[in-house]
Amino acid sequence: MANLRKNEPIVRSADPIGLFGGGYVGFEDLNLVLNRVTSVVAADGGAAVLTESGRIPDAVIGDFDSLDNASKAKIPSDRLFAIREQDSTDFDKALRNVQAPLVLGAGFLGGRLDHQLAVLNILVRRQDQACILLGEHEVVFHAPPRIRLSVAPGDVVSLFPMRPVTGRSTGLEWPIDGLRFHPDGQVGTSNRALSDVELQMDGPGLLVMAPRTALDPLMQVFLSGQCERWPVREE
């Protein structure tokens, strides 16, 4: 297995990186991600869907408690990066050890609720790394300071705070101006787009859920450099 270099990313790319988890990944999702990235990384058991498709991941990162022997045997040892500590999830281990303008993740939503909640927690905590997750019906991402979403009138755009946060919006049927979002208070489930939606947030912590049809224009927004990133959070 490869050795970890302190403070150095395991995989660095100037293009989007595909990240696969051990949850369900449909055939459409597999191709959707692979057609949009040049590098692919597996979070532990996420290596299985890649090796079964004939794609060998550029790196497998995790504690390896769910990496099956058949998948492991197909992967060169210098692409296996074991991080044995149990204080973080495999999604966290993978996300903090890659560096790219955007990570596109599949196999992290659906399945066990506790796993999904842990993934969403890390999506906000690792706020310096832009990441879009594919769900069955939507895409999910952590709102940057300002973003414009290309969506169709009537599309559902849901907003869920993982910490107290405020902001402003245009293009939503129910604007968020003046609202104080809080995980156990005001949330923004099932808002609707009137046109393209623009969000301007006063701080990090808001998860945005948009239709899967918004994926390609959303990726372009992140990749164009239009999105300012939140400063690195001190752990």
C-alpha cells in the first residue's frame, strides 16, 4: 500500500474528480460521472462499482473495512491508501485527501440514514473543497458565498441549514431574505424556482438540493471560477 505524505493531497487534478462511495450507484450514475471527469477515486468499498465496470480507480482511500478482496486484487498496491483511524468516515478521508476544482460524488446518498447524515455533515465541514453529490432525484451541494443556478420554472429547489445561516435570493417563489435558517428551526424544503435562482449567503452551512437536470450548468458555474469559496475551517 502507498504511503501518505503529510499535508499533501493523495490525488490532485486540474479537472473534476469523480468520487465513488460504497452505496448504490446505478448504471446511469456510473457513466454520468465517468463521462465528466478524468480522475476517479474510491472511498473504500466504492472501488467495487469501478472495478466491476473495468475502470481501475486512481486511488482508493479509507479504513478498508468494506473493500472486498476481489476488488482489492485488481488494484495496484500503490493506489491503495489505508487510513485506519476510526474518528472520521471514508467520505471524509477521501474528500480531505483530494484536490480539484470540483468533486462529483456518487454512492453516498440513499441507503442508511446515519451514513447519509454523516456525509452531509462532512459536505459542510470540508467547505474548502467544492463537491456535488448525486442523489436519486436531485443533486446536493454546500452553498458557496454566491451562486447562480440554471433551473427551469417550477423546479424544486430545497434549502436545508446545517448551522444557523442567513442570506438573500432571487428567482425563488418564496425568497429567503430576512429568514434565519436553523437546523431545528426555519428550513427551506420544497421551494420552487420562478426562473434562474441566485443565492447570496452570509456564511457557510446551507445545503442546496436542485434537480439532476441542473448538474451540467451547475458544474460549469463551479468550474468557471465564478464561485468564491469559504475560507478553510480550522478543526
